[in-house]
Amino acid sequence: MPSLEGMTETTALPAPTTTRPTYVESKNLSVIALVLGIASVVLGYTFLVPIAAIVLGVLGYRREPGGHAFAVWGIVLGAVMAFGWLVAGFFGLIFAAPFFFVGLF
């Protein structure tokens, strides 16, 4: 029969290692809002692009804490261009209204 003297020692096992999943912060909405804001300045002939920049900027600001700067710039650029469209439309109506009323008589 084998002796039990050598079996009384315990060997320490290495501590189990746990790996935490790395969190990659998404900035997709904020970056798209910035790109649409810049595009609305460069391609100033559209009205939907500034509105999309504002909407995506607000969504990106609320959902993506790492993309606040991109989202804010997208909102600002989109709002400036949307306000520009409103001002241009207002002055266009003021300018065109007399010609419209002359055509009625």
C-alpha cells in the first residue's frame, strides 16, 4: 500500500482570470449629425438635410455621451441653415406677394 505522507501537501492553483468585455463607445449618430450639418452648409439648396442634422444631433446627444461635441456642432449647423431657409422663405414671400396680388386684379 502506498504511503499517504506525500499526499497531505496541497498545491495552490492560480487564481481564475476573468476578462471583462471591452465597451466600445459608439459615436455614429453624432458623427452623422456633424456630417449632415456640414453638408447643409456646403449644399445649401436642401431643406431636409438641416432637419435631419438637427434630429440626429439631438438623438446622438441623448444616447452617446462621448459624442456630445459632434452632436452639438451638427445641431448648431443644422439650426443655422434651417433658420436661413426660414428667413429666405419669409423674404421671398414678401417679395413675391405684390406680384401675386397684381395678377389677381
